[in-house]
Amino acid sequence: MEYLRDTKEKIIKEARRLFAERGYSATTTAEIARRVGVTDAALYKHFKGKKDIFLACVTPSATVRVDMDAELSPELLRDLIRERVELVRGNLENFNILFRESPYHPELARMFWSQLYTQGKYMEDLLNKFSNKDVSSDRILMYELAITSAIWFILNYEKLQEDVIPKKVAFEDIEEKIADFVLYGMLGDKKHR
């Protein structure tokens, strides 16, 4: 049983790499099997087909949680941003697949959304706490997409800089910079608030 679970995990790991690098259409089950060191038939012991492997690859490994009982403060928002950065960093290949493939596989976006963002009323309550009023669901969606997309882009940009860009842009304390932007806007100056 342990062997089967290990094999399934290896299939997901290698398939995730391939889907992130090449996309769904350019990835074959034969290539996944070759990278794992199993036959094509062995893949089908674990998954019904390529689409099932694909969907298994984008299951997030964590969710964002901060202490809802904590006093409303910039530090609470910073904690939320730190959690989101770690979530995206720890699932970067998943997010790469999600952003690349969602237009072609809407069920992927629905599945990911339900696993990651539909955490009961948690995020709605948290954003309402920050705004001191009821926040509409479309504003919550905009916040979620904007923050997650920005973090995803920055982390990929960091990766791109390692390989391609000669003049590096420093992203130290990225969590703090994002939190300051959310808290204080374009001015980024706490004195203007």
C-alpha cells in the first residue's frame, strides 16, 4: 500500500512539473510515466486519465488563516499577507498551472477556487473586519484575485530574474511592501493616512 501511495505522489509531483513547464496540451501521459519510471498502464492504476492527473496536480497544500480574534491592526493585515505569500510560494507550480490553464479548463478554476478561497465565511468576515462595513462578494473576489495575482507575478519575476534579467530588482521583505501598499496605497507613506 505504501508503494502505491509513493508512486501516486511521484506521478503527481512529476506531472505538476511538466504541466507547469509545458501546459496541459503539450504534456503526455507517456512523458509523465517515463519521468516517474513506470509504464503508461501503471498511471491508470492511480488515475482514470490525463485530466484526473491534471486536476490532482493543482490541489493546494494549505489555506490562509490568521487569528480572527486578534485586534484589528496593520499587523493583522501583515500576517494575512505573509500567509498568502507563503501559500503562493509553497504552491507556485500549482498557481502557474492555474493561471496558464484556467481559460481552457474552467473546471480547474472552479475546483481550485472551492478548495482555496471558499473557506466558509472566513475571508468575508476578515475583510469586513478591516473595512468596518459589509464588503460585497465582488470586492472580496477582487481583493483575492489582486493580492494572489500580484504575489504570483512577483514570485515568478524573482525566478525570472535568476535566469534572464541582468539588473536585479530587490524584493526583500516583499510581504511588508505588499502590506504597506494595501494599507497606505500608492503613496506608501504611513504619514498620509
